[in-house]
Amino acid sequence: MTIVNRYPGVRIGLDIGGTKIAGIARADDGAILADVRQPTGIGGDAVIAGILDATRALRDQLPGSDIRSIGIGIPGLVDASAGRVLHAVNLGVESLDIAAQVQRALDLQCFVENDVKAAALGAASLRDDNTPIAYLNLGTGVAAGIVIDGRIWRGSRGIAGEIGHLSVDPQGRVCGCGQRGCIETMCGGGALARAWAREVDLPVKDILDAADAGDPTATVLRDDLFRGVAAAVRALVLSVDVESVVIGGGLTALAERLEPGIRTALRADAATSPFLRSLHLDERIEMLPADSPVAAIGAALLGSAPADTTALDKEIVPHG
């Protein structure tokens, strides 16, 4: 019996998070054909097993498909050329050769990228133009990915976008990096939870609720959150001149409560500065919905770069 190839040109993208793996199968025309969500294991063996299980689950949804590649976005320091991740602390991984193990097990070309950089690529691919953008990830920590001319911009040593460790208040709270007043201390979920110091499941939501009720400590933390995001947006636009800053990450589950405060903080910064007013920063932010699969989309796109594009310089090819 002849097997009909019903889904030519399918690429798999997996977003490996601290608690879950979110995966998609993406056609070359941009259509998402299948998706999967499953818990993330801890430790190198468990991470590889989760990648293999998620890939097989996506394959099972698309019988007769031509899977061209698998891309993986993962937190930590990623050597994209080697397909290796280092220091993925929340996953219990010190060093893991992901690409080699996945290619050996699945006979599929495998690409690996930092999850925020993959999300930046995915966010850029959803736009109708090729203008420079930054993706600002607000989660436990704060980091950004930058896409210029459709390509991830890394800088000379791969740390472009580590906006969370830009100090904006030398008298502020101590950051895990050793500095004071880093942007991450103001708007990172982990730093806010430590500053709030209450045993609650959703500390940032609890801070917003308490601030709305008039709690003075919560009000300071809420205002810090808005000012920290505004500082990150300002730094990204002033340093890289991106047209848009797309905001995603876990905290966007609270987007309806965050966005007005962030825009107000940006307008307040510009109130006494004609220069900042001319940049219209409050008009250059976009909030992604909390369930947006941009990291998995970007991971899938890692395999669609032209042959002459290096693994360290992935280019968006939204439609094949």
C-alpha cells in the first residue's frame, strides 16, 4: 500500500520549561498542525526522555508526515553550534548534549537554542514586517531576545538581551548576580516573591491584589514592577532601536493588570523629557497572551534557516 505524505515540510518545535514541555508541529506555511503539553522531568536523562516522548506524541498526531527537523528552546547557556546546554539550573542540568542524543534516537536533525532567543524568533515571525524587535520575557527572571533583519542578534559573546542584569538603581535590592538595583530585582517574579516574603501560590498576583487594597509595601513593589519593565523597554529601544518590544513570559497571565501600569510608567518617564516623548515608547510595546506558543514556534523555525546560515545566526523563514 502506498503511504500518502499528507503533511510535507513539517518541523517540530519544543519549549522546555521548568515545569512543562510545550510542543508544536508547524507546516512550512506557518500552520500549526499539532500540539502537545506534558510535564518536564528533572535531570539530563529525564529531559531527553521528555523531548523524545513529546516528539513521538506529535508524530502520532500526524501519520504519514514528513518531519524535517526538531528545534528545542531551553533555559540556560546554550552553545547552538554544538547543540549543547549548560547550567540549566531549574532542570537539574549542568551540561547536556541535546542535539547529539536526539538525532541519534530519532534520526532527525536537531537544533537547540536558548528559550528566550527562540521566543524572540517566534514573536518576530508572527509580524507582517521585518522591522527589528525585542522579546522581553517576564517570568521568574527577566531577559530579552533581539531579532534584527529576521535574525537572532547575539552580540560578540552571546549575552545580548541580558537586560535583567542592567542596574538602574544603585541603592536598590541586591540581585542574585551581585549588583544592586538590577531590572530583574524590580520586575522578576522570583525577586518580587522574595521581597514580598509571603507563602502564597501566586505572589505577583497577591502583590497586585494587596496594592489595590492599599497595602503600602505591596504598592511599592507594584510600582517597582511597572518601573522595572519600563526601564527594560527604554533600554532595549535606546540600545538597539527596536521598533517594538513584545512582552511575554509567565507574568503575562496578569497582562490586563500589568499593561496599563507599564504604559503609565513609560509616559511618566517621558513627561519631563522631549527626547523620550519623541520615541513614543508607550506605543511600542505589545503584550502576548499567556498561552502564546512563540517559544515553540521559534524553536521549530531553527530548522528552516537557509543552508548558508550558521547555527549561531538563525534566520526567520516564515513561509518555507
